[in-house]
Amino acid sequence: MMDTRRAYATSAPVSRLRQRGVAAVEFALIASFLFTLLFGIMEFGRVLFYWNATTEATRLGARLAVVCDKDAAVIKTRMSAMLNILTSDKINVAYEPSGCTAATCTSVTVSILPGMNVPTFIPFLPLSMIMPPFTTTLPRESMTGPTALPDGSVNPDCS
């Protein structure tokens, strides 16, 4: 009986010594995949944020286009300020029918042209997402410029 206890007592530390670095090796094998997956999920969320912000920028541009002067510079400026990766050459403001004046336009379409690039920061996988075109169309409202308010005061959105 004494011999079995002594054999168990001497064999236990040997097996613990063999298992000493196993947890570190397992973590090293699994952690790289898990961290890459975690960064990928975070980057996908960031791309979706840019997608939503691009949609909101076209809505803002269309809203400004129907209440401000025709072809007002504030439209592209405010859209670029809302979305920092958006440049004014990617924004198109079109009035319908073509060649209309502020009094004869029926609608305004604000578009973000295709090809806007959103870089991602996923380790070991350098991807770049290209956004699709975005468009918002609204019917004409005033288009009479900065004094579009009924009391003759300056419209703060157009300045």
C-alpha cells in the first residue's frame, strides 16, 4: 500500500512539468485567428458606419439643394464636412428637368458617384471597400436663396 502512494506522488509532478507550456502554445495558435476575426468584425462595423454616413450625406445634400440657391456651393461643402472621405468631385447635383431655373425645376437629385474608397485595417489582409453609388431625389421647394424664409430673414442652412 505504501508503494502505490509513493509511485503516485512521484509521477504527478512529472506530468505537470510536461504540460507546463501547453496553454501558451494553444493560446498562440488560436489567438492570431481570434484577433484577426475581432479586427475584421470591428472593420466591418466601420465600413457600415461609412455606408450609413454616405446615405445621410446624400439626404443632407438633397435637402440643401431644394431650399438653397440653385447650384449653391454650400451643398458640396456641407456634404464633405459630414463625411471626411467624400470629395466634392464625387458629388453630383442634378436639377430636373435639365436646364431649368429656380422657378421651373421640379426635383433635385443628389448623387455620390461610384468609386469612393474606404480602406480597412485588418491585420494580414489589406482590403479596400469600394462604395456603390448613392442617390437621393426630393421635389422642389423654394430654391429662392438665402432669404427663403417667409419673414425675409436669412436661411441658416444656406449660409
